[in-house]
Amino acid sequence: MADTLRFEKMHGLGNDYIYINLDKYPIRDLPAFARKYSDRRFGIGGDGVVTYSREGVSDYRMRIFNIDGSEGLMCGNAIRCVAKLLYEEGLDRHNPMRIDTASGVKILELTTDESDRVQQVRVDMGKPELLDRELEVSVEGAAYTGMQVSMGNPHFVTVIDSDPMSHPLEKYGPLVEQHPYFPDRVNFEIVQVTDRGHLVMRVYERGSGLTLACGTGACATAVAAIEQGLVDSPVEIRMPGGALTIEWSGDYGEPVFMTGPATRVYKGEMEGDFF
């Protein structure tokens, strides 16, 4: 007899995942499940799979599995969606809310409307870490100079003069992601400064490829731009899927804050040999 599994499809600025309550549905092989069902033609479709399960008395833990089956450390867009899901389903009504991740516990402040639906989530993304102030990476005739910043996961941020939307990131993104300088691979952001309060960014995510938005990438981008004196905090970062607002004092001993929406798309049910 086939197992029945219920899931929810959600996105943060188009960064879409399949969300599963691991307490109810303890999937046996999460990497294989992510590879199969993230496929947009033969599966449900998404940038990967996100699970949530209770940790201790009240807190929840989030895990992220990329489209290639690898496990991610943190996803800013996904954690906003998990907070919305937990709050609106009555699983965790704390506000602020704590969610544990592979890169530590994150604190989230929820803004709700008159119907008690979550509209915006502000996340304490933790302290950034500067890994390399000026790094040059060359791939197949293209050279990128930028900063390497960690937001619990690694990012290489490059500022360019042209529009990132027309940059051939689909060609150079995988080459930078898998460059020998990054033995654990890297998230690659290309950025244009439009004024002191606005940036335009595209991202090639480690393990997922081109995505419409990346929360940790937006945070790393803001840190790199503020560090270089190019913008002031708060800064709005526009990506193909929409915009996030990032705040950072410029002090590496202080956290980065990210604010943005989360959207529930649909609920679904499937049958298979999952457990």
C-alpha cells in the first residue's frame, strides 16, 4: 500500500520550495526525494525541498535540500515561508519566533494583517563574516573581482557596471560556483548599484542554479556594498522575483536584518513509497 504525503508549495519572491512537516511525514531519503520532486517537468517543481520539525518544547528546526539533493545551511526566503506556515497553521504562535537552522537559531518578527495573516517577516540573519575582501576569480576568459562573505553559507559578491539582468550568469554561474578556489562550492551574486539606497542583483545558487531570489545572497550583497561604501543602510535589493530590504550597521559584531514577504501557493497530496 502506498504512503500518503501532504505538502505545501510556497515561495519567497519566486524562490520556491516544497514544504513538508517532517514530524508527520518522516521521509526516508530526503536527498533523493528532493532530486525527484523538485524537477519542474516530472515532479512538483521547485528550487528544492524544505522540512520543518519540532525541536524541544516549542521551537522548530528547518532543513533545506537543494534541487541536486545537497543539504543547504540556510535560506532567507525559505525561513520566512516556514515562519508564515507555522504561525498561520497554529503550530507556533510566538512573535518573535525562533527557528533553528544548520547555521544557528534565527529570530523572526512577523507583521500580520487584520485577518492575522503574515504579510512581512523580518529576520535576524546573524552576524556576517568577511572571508576575503578582494578576491579575483577567472573562468573561461571572464574575470570577476569581489568580496567573499559568509551568512552561515558562502557567497562571492561581484559589483558590475552593467545591468545584471542581461549578464550571461547562466554561462558563468556554474563555473564560478565550482571554481577550485571554493572547495565546498559557492553562491555567486552579481550586483549593480543604482543609488545609495538601491541595488539590483542576480544570483546563481550553490546546488540550485539560477533562482529568482536569494535571502542570504541579498544579505551578503548588502554587507559587501556597505563595506565598500557604495550604499547606506537600509538598502533595497531588487532581484528578478522582487525586492528585499536589508539593514546592517557596518559592524561585523552586529547582525544583518532582512525583511520581505512569504507566499503560500497551494497544498497538495501525493502517494508513493516515502517512509
